[in-house]
Amino acid sequence: MPWAKPSIATVCSHALALAVGATFWLPSVGAARGYFPAPLDDVYIHFDFARALAEGHPFEWIAGQGYSSGETSPLYALLLAVGWVIGFRGRLIGLWAGILAVLSLASLVRSTHALMGRCPWWVACASALPLSVGLVNWTLVSGMEMAPFSAALGAALVALDFSRRPTERRSGMTRQEAQWRLGAWGAALCLLRPEAAVLVAIFAVLAARGAKLQSGSAALARAAAPGALATLAILVANRIATGDAMSAGAALKLLSSNPYLSDEDRARAFVENLVTFFMKAVFTELGRWAPLSIFALASCALASRARRTTAAACLLGSFAWTLLVSWNNNSPFHNFRYYTPAWILFFVGAALGIETIARTRHGKPVAAAALVAVIGLVAPRFPAQIRHFAQSVANVRDQQIEVGAKLAALMPAHARVLVGDAGAIPFVSGRSAVDALGLGGFRRMPFARAAAYGQPATVELIERLDANERPAYLALYPNWFGEITDRFGAEIDRVTIANNVICGGPTKSIYRADWSALEALHANDPDVVDEIDVADIISERAHGYEPPLPHGGWTTLDILDDEQNHRRFDGGRVIPSGAAESFVVLHVPAGGRARIRVRVDARAAAIVVRTRHGTSNLAFEPAVPGAWRTANTLAALDEGERISLEAASGEYRDYHVWITRP
């Protein structure tokens, strides 16, 4: 059967998508120096997961290191892996990402055109409005998952529109089939970005409201169940494989995951994220009054019975997405990439508004003026975004990729590196790595949870690794990881970039790691029956440890002499004056009489121990400069009881607790 001729709309949409990509990529080719013009290191995280998947290791950041919940877009990793399998390997995976971006953007334009229905060609030009904002295109052509997400979002809106159309306008598709199609695209959205659950919910409710004489509950289930099941499947897989249903990204980035924020702090940060988005993104890109004008355009579509549902989905979805994403404390960074779907929905709504106005009796001149005005408002910002894209590409190439290339030449093939950016460094170097921030998985170790508490908690997890599994090298920002680099690294090289606009710091250093201070404490003491390694979140979780959060319990670390005069690391927590920490005792000596032994800092003054049977004060050993100090007391304990330690006079640092035979 001969191939059908592509329609003019199809050709134009692909040409527009390719032009948008070329507008950003071509000025950046020189800065990329042989690599895909990627303005974000996170692009290479997707490449890492795609490579592992193509090599037969699904859901692994690096093949052989175990399941990772750090890939929040498993469907995008699958799409990239297809390219790897068919030959787009190594640097060429970036070219495949560019091809996916062009196809995705063309699909978004065609979907917007389909939503507008039959209209004059100049009105149909409004279907390009979602690609009219330079800030949005910056993300869509970056190599991130937002390009295929935008395509799935447009297809979901078309399916929603079909589910609400009268029978004679559905081209043979039944209402139930349209609802199932909406559900399928909803599942794709959830597998591309977890926040899409809020859009799936809105779309499903709107589809159910259009069920007419059919069951609204059944319509809701068809439209929502696939997305809900996809989300549930990821949560269950995370739980089984890592012990934590929450993804690593959520554990690291959400305001609710920051243990040192109170409810008031979280509310304040949430509002600040919203204000930052509107002041530095919306008003910068559109001007002061333009957002209200474009909102008014999108609202005009609500007046049309044929466009009302889709317009409502766009406006409600944009509003809900903006609120949800602002709960991510990283949302103001990376050129506001997390807000991209909200922008797309907003401008799809505006396109529908222009089409609605054009259909009114005297609306064509108004619609034409509105279209020209919108383009005129957003076009002046394009050059600035193109320059920012090129500079970001240069930063990633000159720092992250350069460090990866240096490590490839420096490190033995079997060596491992500790990184703070889980993208280009392991991809380019081809070396195994441990991600200090936890977005890359390693042996079920909860590095993302630990990172939320600070560097001491991260080192506590490294202490748990076998000596031959610990990273032999560090590639870290000294301004991010000063405690680790100062205590456990000897700098051997560094890369410094000028005019940094996207990286975590201008300088990334390479260190040779020295973990000699990481040894098990009292591992051979036969009198120890239970042990709480404070700041080790695995040990803390096992003992139900509760620090005095949020205004206390900050992690700390030190390296001092132990009883055998060996330099030993230990991490701990700061307990402010008047505050208390508590934990559950899992094992007690026979008879219930035990010695509670606590490793503290030299400044600790008075600590009260509260047990089920009463209270007592810790007796402190003399403080010796440069050595660990302990305090202890005898107490009657019951197995499984919760005991607390209270700072009775001034703050103290608790590094370790042992329950021993008296």
C-alpha cells in the first residue's frame, strides 16, 4: 500500500518543531563541542537510565548497582533506550533525544490544531502558541522528558474533547472508547512525570461530567484508572525494591521532605516559590499586564459550548500544576523547567480562545489582533532565552562533561566515584558511581533520605558499605560538600568555569578519597547488646529514633581518637538546650539492668535520661582534647520501651548510644 501524502498541517507542524529546535541548538553546537547541546546535567540522568535499560538492567541508574527510584520518567527512559538499541549509542543518544523532541513538539501543535477544529489558516496559526514562549522552548528542546510529556498532554486533551463531543462529531469513536483513550494517555503522562496525577484527576472528572445518560462512575474509572494504576505500580515497585514508596526525587526535593522546616516554614517557602515564578518567569516573559490578557483570551473559550470543557481543563490544569509544582523546592531553578506544562496548558487555552472569538459575527479582526498581540508580547524574549540556552550548554560541557572525561583518563576501570550530580559524570566517564544526593540508586541504600539530613548522614551510609565498594574518588562541589571534601578528600584536579548560569557552582573538584576513619565502632565488644548509631538513618529507623525536629536534631560529624587511639569518624545530632531525643531499645541484658553509654562532644554539660522506671543523669568522663568523650548511667530497662535523652543545661551533640551489660 503506498504511503499517504502528509497533510499541509502535518508538514507545517514538523517544520515549526524543527525550526524551534534549530533556533536553540545551532547557536549552541560550538559550545557543546561534539556533544548534544544539553543545558542541564539532568539530561544525562535520563541517558544513564536509558543505557542501563538497553543493556538489560531496567530501573537501574548504572547497570549492576540495583533498582533506583531516581528515574521519575520511566517512559522517557524507555523511549531513549529504543534509540540506544537501534544504534544511537554514546554521544548519539543526544541526537535521538533531539529527534524525539521534534516529533513531540510537532504532535503538540497538531493536537492543538485538532482541538480548534476547522478554521481559516490564519486562525489555525494559533495552534503554534504553545511554542511561542522562549522559556518553554528552552525546556522542550533541552533533552528532558518535557518534550514527550507535551505530546502526551496534547493527545490527552484531544481524547478529552472527543469524550465530550456529540455522537455525530466523534468520527465513529464511541464515548467509552474516547474515555479509555483518555485513560491511556493519562497513564503515559503519569509515567513521564509523577505530578501528572493532578491533571489526570481533572481530566477524568470533566470526562465523567460528559457521560450523559451513561454511568458517570464508569466514565470516571475509564479515564482515571490507567493513570492511577501506573502511579500505583511505580509506588509498589519502589516500596518492594527500596523499602520506600516515595521516589528519590520526592524524598530529596519536596518541601514536606525537608526535616528542618516547620509547617510555617513550608508555607512560607511555598508562597516564595509561587511569587518567584510569577515575578521572575511569567512577568519577565510576558510583561506586567499580558498574563491577564492571555488569561482573558483562554477564558473566552469557556463561552463556547464546543470548547468549554477543553478550555476548563486547560485553565484548571494550569492552575493546579502551578500550585503542585511549587511544593517542589527546586522549582525556581533550572530556568523554571518544572512549570512547563502549566505554560503549555495556558497557551493552548489562549489558542482556543482566539478560535472562539474568530467564530463570532464580527470577531475575526479581534482574533487576528489578539494573535498578533500575543506573538508580539512573547517574541522579544526569544533571543535572551537562546543566549541563556547556549551559555547553559557551555557550562555543562565545560564542567560536568569535562570532569567525566578527566575521570575516564584518571580512574581505573573498576574504581568508583562519589558524585553530587548524577548525570554527565558517570555517563561520560563510564565509571561506577555513588550519588551523594541519592537520585542514582546503590544497593538499596537510602542516600536521598540521608541527603535531606545533611552530609554526616551521607557519610554514615558510606560507612555501611564494604571497603571495596566505597568510592575511591570524589567529584564534588566544595561549596556543596565541604564537610566531605575537607575530611575525606585530597584534591588532585579541578575544573572552573566562567559565567556560570546553570551549574551548582563555578568549581568542581576531583579528590582522591580517604575513608580510613570509617570503621565499625565497638564491633567486637561482647558486652554491647544494642546500639543506636545516631545520624545513620538506617539505624535510627530500626530504633524508631526521634530527634527534636524541626528546630533541632541537625546532623554533625567529627573524626577523633577512640579508646585505642585510632582516628575514627562518627556522625551525630545536635540537641538544643531543653530539647530531647528518644529511641526504642530493641534488646536489653538479662534481668533488665543495663548501662546506657552515650558518645557526646566535649561541651556537653548535663543530660537527663528518662526511662519507664524513672530518671537519672549521665555521668561524664573527663574531656580529652582530640578524643571522643562518653557519658553513662545505669538504668532498669524493658525490651521495646522508648527512652529519651534531654539536654538539661545547654546543647549537646549525641554521636552514638550503646546499651551494654552493667
